[in-house]
Amino acid sequence: MDWLQNLESEMELFKAEYAKFGRGTRIAGTRARKHLQNIKKAAQELRNLIQGSKKEEEST
């Protein structure tokens, strides 16, 4: 799956769970936090790819 699509997908899932949490479904808060963690991981991986790409361009 494309990195950007993965981030967008996790964001949509987070929004849905956060909305449920706002309506009083307590377990949705746990799922929302899980999606936030996935977003953080995906963003860090993408950040590392971008940084690696920049370093490769600089060395050539």
C-alpha cells in the first residue's frame, strides 16, 4: 500500500473512532489511540524514507 494512502486510511479510521468516543463509547478511545500510534509509525517511516532519499541525492 502506498505510504500516503496508509496515512489517509489510518486518519479516517481515527476520525471515526474519535467520533464514537465523543458520543460516549469508551472503548472507541482505545481504538482511536491505536490508530494514532499507527499514524505516528507510518509518519516516522515516511520521514525516514524522505531523509534517506535526500541523502542519496546529495551523495551523487
